Amino acid sequence: MVALREVEAPPATAHETKYHVAKGGSGSALDIADFNLWYGPKQALFDNTLSIESGLVTALIGPSGCGKSTLLRSLNRMNDLIDGLTVRGSVSLQGVDIYARSTDVIALRKRMGMVFQKPNPFPMSIFENVIYPLRIDGVRARSILVETAERALRGAALWEEVKDRLDESALGLSGGQQQRLCIARAIVGDPEVLLMDEPCSALDPIATARIEELIDELAGSYTIVIVTHNMQQAARVSQNTAFMYLGRLIEYGETQRVFTDPVAEKTSDYITGRFG
Amino acid sequence: MTAITAHEGKAMAGAPARLRRQGVDISARGEPFLWGLGGALAFGVVMILGFLFIVFWNGATTFWPGPIDLVTLTAGERIAGEPTRSEDYRPTTSQLAELDDATRARIAARDGFATRTLYRVGNFDIYGEDFRWVSDFQVSRREQPADLALVERLEWGVFIGQIKAVTVDDKAVETATFATAHKVARQRWLRIADIERDEIGAVNHRMEQGRLEVRRAELDHGKSSPAYARIAAEVAKREQSLGIDYAKLSAEAQRLRAEAARTRLTLAEIGGKEKTIPLSAVVRLYPANALGPMDKLGVYLSRWWEFLSDEPREANTEGGVWPAIFGTFAMTLLMVIVVAPFGVITALYLREYARQGRLVTIVRISVNNLAGVPSIVYGAFGLGFFAYILGGSIDQFFYPERLPSPTFGTGGLLWSSLTLALLTVPVVIVATEEALAAVPRSMREGSLACGASKWQTILNIVLPRAMPGIMTGLILAMARGAGEVAPLMLVGVVKLAPELPIDGIFPYVHLERSFMHLGFHIYDVGFQSRNSEAGKPMVFVTTMLLIALIATMNASAIVIRNRLKRKFVGSQF
């Protein structure tokens, strides 16, 4: 599925490494180094290098097709599902190279929760949805399951709304509730990193506000990487922001600085709405 | 509309010619085509409804007791029978020549047509025919006397005539006690059938078992070994006690038979010829012209009950079809049990695991093509491969003592089910593949992102979600399989098999037995029986039953599917 391929590296642009200094948290959780990715013959990511700080919220922004989702999905190897995918470079989680041959993808994914663009609860009860990651690990003890489910639902600010109907189908929840359920499912296994791929794009403003509050609450406990189309959202929820354009990382730094005082011309054009 | 006037043409000189015509072309309007499409649909629906109506009308009315007409012909002859149907026909010149002028003139006025009625006269043992055409111009009088009765007998079909007497040991008894006498006689007859089939059958079975044990010992140890001698002696002892049981049972049957023969019913046909039969040979007897609506309903329901619960009689044209219902049901169920895992596993591999390339495409095309192979080809394959090769080997290894008579080495329920499973597996594969492909990618990704392996994702998320689609495939397979007849004729369906594949004799389920099938029963009754006119109503009733059986099985599968759908698919916000 994933084959490492030696390809001549495209020349690095002048300011590519210059602006890549982010606000320091308690060390880096994910280190992405010279990461390239090809869908078949088409290259989607070019020499991305950035460190995602532990315990902070990092936003990936950029116009459609810039590769921000691809980069995010490379972090837990969700891209493995795609035929004809090639990567070069490295991504490491706490020093472990996730693209190494010896890495167990399943174990890796258990260390990273992921929330998708569209809420994707499973066709099961709310309870079963939340504890799905535990079920597949073979946890049977009812008391542990109940306790963990409650903790995760509280963590996802959904407990009060669903505590009386845990056995009802998750498909009966509203879109916002479904997305928070997916967040609960993502954090139930206590992962180190939470990956969010435009988690609010299918939600109304009120549900979006709730999810943003939730992201604030979760920051600190988890390292969060969030892809968003919405620059206000990135400004509101993240401490660090990376701006990508055409598969290249253009600028990466503290959110406030990136939005108020962008160094690269492309970044300033994008955040002022000149394109995108 | 598109014409450009000279004036305009001059004005537009040099400008590019207008490419699009103005106005709307007929081909852009949907309505005429809509009418065509709707018409085609309506035509299809009318055909299906018409088909169902004909089958159900004929099927539902078959068992309703009709009146018996007593027809006096101009020639003086008297005929009693149930009118079956009427039609217009053109009498031949020789027939016309025998008629008087007035009648001839009437026929001529109708362009040479006359009307005739088909009467079911019964009494095949006396007349040599069951049905008789009577032309209207032959009839001088029609009446429906109350004393005419219709008697359904175990042999020779129905008798139509008068009841003369009920006698016990040649002494006449009150005909008022007929009903009770008949009930007793029928119960006695059922008891005889019980003894002769089930109890003596069980004894015979155990005797056969003993013989096979001896044969087995001979094959295993040789005829001169001590083991053989021991088993032979044991079996001989058992056989002796079985012989006593057998004698007892057959004596009991003899006694009952003798007793049954004492009560006799004397009947007279309309011409006066008398016929005496044992009362126990009468299945049903009713005075056709003296029945009230409730009596008729009673006869109707009792006939239906007999049809659904009894075994066939009289070369399948009378009696019931219970063994055929059971056989059809058992075979279809077994087929689904076999085809479901095979089809689903194949589709899972093709869709989820196999590398999508040229090979998989070829496999997929071949599977689709298999669905179009004529079913009789599967029958020939089933006979050659399942029955002769597989079954023959099973006989060699597990039932050598029964050879040369085959156990699994001939057609049977198991081989029929497997053959039909093979026939329907493409349908299941195609449907399952589509159901799997329709599972949203987001579901799989959600599960994988939780750290589930591919197999866990398939088991926990993909399969439950695809289940309604898989069920649809199974329903289609079931409908096709239950209605299939041609291959079954080669691999296990027979004209008459009163022994059901499940009974009280160890090992209770006998998958090697041949069985009856409603589809084949229709063919057999309609086209292989002595009298097609007598078989025709049974064809309709059996067809109706087959349709009802398939509809019931499909309906239950659909109910299950919808339940699954509600559970696993739901509505996405």
C-alpha cells in the first residue's frame, strides 16, 4: 500500500523554513519532516516540515485542495486506504516513526483519535458508539464500560443530553450531538493526539459554537490538530496555525502572529480574503 | 421558426450564423414519452394482475361444491354430473344430419354455432370416462334433484348418484346413522394406515438396520470372523422378536380391515347400476343439491384442509400436497442456509480483500454470466457431480453395506439444495457486492480511526450495515430457487414420496431422501396424469399454493430485512 519512493525533491522555496517557528508548548508531539505524498503520479504534498506542539491546538488552514486534509490524514495513516499512494519523508509520534515498516498501524491509530468532517456515528446505540474502541479491544466488564462511557461523554459535553437515552440509536441525535458523540468516541480510549478534519463544516452556528467550546476544554489534555476552512474558527480555537497552499507549507507560527502579522505574501493574501 | 428573412439576413450579413434554432422541438418535450412509459408500466401491471387473478380465481373456486345437474337427453338417456364449463362450438355435418329441421335452423341462425357443456359425470369404474360433453340441442330437461350425492372415494375418483343403503354384514341400517358410521369407518381406516405405514414401517426399518449391521460386519471383519458370528447371532435374535412384533401388527391390521369391510355403502348411478364399496373407502360424501351455504362452506374448508395436510391419491390428481409443500419449503430453506454464507463470503473477498484488477474483473463477469446459464445445465451438473461423484464417494466410505442400492449416490434433498444454491449464488454475490459498496466510506473510516482492524471493521460495521442489501439478494435467490423445477427433476424430485425428509426415525433428518416439490407437482398433475380435465383444477390450486408459499417466504424475509434496515441504516440527519 505505502511504498517509499525516491523522487528528486523539488527545490525549496525561499521562505519555506524561515517562518516555521511555532509557540512552544511542552515539547513536540508530532514531528513531520520533509514529508511528500503522491496520489498515483500526482504529488499532493511537497516537503512539509513542522512540529506540532504537545497539548496545544494547531490549526491547518488554506484554500480548497491545498493538502491540509491529506496532511492530517497522513498523521494516522488513514491515507493507507487509497490505492496507489506513495509517501516520502517521515512523521513521528513521540519519536516513533509512524511510517516505519515495523509500526503497527492499528496500535498507532489507538493513540490518535480522529473526528471527521461529517458526523459518522455507527448504526448502534449511543452507548455502543462511545465504547466501540473498547469493544474492539475486547473489554467486557460492564462497570468499566459504563464508567468510561460516562467519562468520555462528559468530556465531550454530551452527557447531560443523552444520559437518559444511552440505549437509543445514535442516528436519532441531531447533527451537533452526533459530532460530539464522535468526539466522545475519539477520546474514550484516552489518545495522545486528537485529529479533527473540519469538524464543524456540516453543523449550524450554534452547534459549531459548542464544538469550539469543547475544543477549548479538551486542549491541554490532548494535542489537537484541526483542519478548518473557517479562518475565524482557526483564530478562535488554535494556539498555532499553519497555512498551506498547493501542497506546500507556507507559514507556520503562533495563531495571533499569523493572523495579525503574516510574513509570507500568500498568507496575508489568503487571510485578507484576496483569494481562497 | 428558424427561417431568417431576407431583411434580417442582410442586417446580419457578416455576423456569425445563429447556431441554435428558436422554439422547442418535440424531442425536448417529455409528455409524449411519459405517456409511453406510463403505458408500458400499466401494461405490465395489468398482465401481472390478470395472471394472478386467473390463478387465484380458478384456484379459490376449485374446492367449492357445485350443484349436480340431472340432464335428460332427447334420446332418453339420463346423465348426472357437475357442470364444469360451457363453450360455443361448430357441430360437424354428420352431427347436423342427425338433427331435426327446427334445431338445424336454430344452429344455422347462429352462424353454425351451438353451445355445449362439459359435465363431470364421475363413476370412472362404470363409464370409463370422467367427463362428458353435452350439447344444448341434445337436452330435453335439466333438473337438480335433492337425492343426488357426490361421493369422493379413495379409488376410481368421484361417484355421482344416489345412496341406496348402508349395510353392516349385509343387514341394512338406518341411513340417519350414516354420519357417525362414516366417522368411525374413517378413523378405522386412518388407524390401518398408521399401522401399515408407520408402525410396520418402523419394524421393517429396524429389520433392515439389522441386515445392514450384518453386512457391515461381513465387510469389516470377513464372514468367518468371530465378530461377524457374534453380530449375526445378535441380529438374528433381534429379528426374531421383531418378527413377533410384525406378526402382531399385521394381525391387528388384518382384523381392522376385516371389520372395515363389514360396513358397506351401496350406491346407484343414474342409470340404475349399483356399486357397493366399503364405507371406509369414502373420503367425503355430500348431497350436492341439498346443501345450505354453511354446509357448502364446511365442504369447502374440509377439502382445503385435506389438500394442505394430506398425501396425494389417484396419481396425484386427488388428495393433498402436504409432502410437496414440506419438500418445497425444506429445500428452499436448506438452499438459503447454504447459499447465504457462500455468497456473502465470496462477495466479501471480492469486494474487500481482492486486489481490484483484471483477474477480479474476469471473476466478476464470469459470476454474472453464471446467472444466465439455463437451469437444466445446473441440474445435469448436480446429478453428475453431487449425486454421482460426491454421493457415490460418500456411499463408498460411509454406507458400503447398503450398496449396490445408493444412499447419497442418487438424487435427494441435499443434492437438490446444493444444486439450487449453485444456481442462485451469483445473485447473492452480485447483491452482496453492491450492498458492501454502498456502505459509506465514512463508516469504515470512523471504525478504522478508532483503531479497529479491517476485519473488525467488516464484522462490526460493514456487514451489519450491508445486511439489508444482502437480504434483498437472498430474497431474490429464494424466489428464483423456490420456483425452479427443471434442475430438480434430475437431482431428487419425484412424483410421489410420501416419506417426508424429517420423521421420527433416527437420525430424524434424512437429507438423502428424494422429495416432492410443488413446481414439479404442477407439471406432473397438469401434463402427466391420466385425465388432464381432472388435473386442471389441481394445477390452478397448486400454482396458487406455490405462489402463496413463495410470497410468504419472501414476505417474512422482507419483514426481517426492514427490521434490519431500521436498526442499521436509519435516517442520517
